[in-house]
Amino acid sequence: MSTISLSDLPTAVADYVKNTITVDVSEVKHGISSVLQPHEKGTFNVTVTNNGTVRLTDLFYELSVSPTSVAKLISPEGTVIFALDDIGGSPIPNGNEVEKLFLTGIDALTWTSVDGGASVTTPDLQVKTQATLGDATIKCILHATVDQASLFPAEQEGTASKRKLTVS
């Protein structure tokens, strides 16, 4: 077993989030059709799969669409989902059409954390086509925090020592 230094942990955590997690943006649909007309709303989901064993929390989904002449994201409506202009930034009002948003929710939502070996899927997200015909690309970059209890399990058994004593 190789020895790691605690100073290696930030890089190891970043590598874990970048290389062990897969993010999949689903096909955009309007009803049952994947063909959208100008000025029509469609829905899509983002599925995050944790292919490792370490739990991730505080998931932020950085969503963008390009080109915005073809489609824009719609800021979700609700009291448990938050669309921000940056991580820790200002809220984007519900229903606004934007090029980019950061999506998160209250901790109780199933898609704001993901256990090792598990997947989570956002609720239906919306995009609205614009007047220009053509193809647009929705991109999602995941930002996450490693659950410290998952990374550093509490009360781990350490090495033992024993000594013989003699009673005479």
C-alpha cells in the first residue's frame, strides 16, 4: 500500500470529482417528441452517477446552452430549487430565460447529494427554443463537496499494543 500525505488530499478530491463522476444530460423533449418548434418549451434531466465509493454533497449543476439564438434555459420555479447566477451568487427570478445558471436545492432533495455507487437525477428542467432554427447544446458541469464522514470514517481502529505480565 502506498503512503499518501494529507497535503495530497485536495488534488485527490478534485481528481475524484472530475474522473469518477459521470454527468449525462438527457435528450430534450416536448411531450413525447424530441423535435421542437420555435418558441416552444422542452424538458430535460441531468443524471449524476458516482462510480466510486465516496459520498458527495452540496451538488451544484452549472448549466449552459449555446447558441442562445436557438435556445435558452428557463430558471426553475419552486421553493426548494434555486437557480443562481454563480455559486453563492444572486438568485435568478423564476421563469427567466438565461444562457447560464447554477442549480441547487435544499439538502432534503434527492439530487443534491449522491452516495458512492449510486445515481441521482434532477427533476424536469426546462429550455425554450428561440426564433432561430438550428442545433443548440446544453452543457452541465458538476460541482460537488466530498462528504468528510465518507472520506474520514469516525472511530477507526488503530494499531494495537500488548505486553505480557507475570503474576508470581
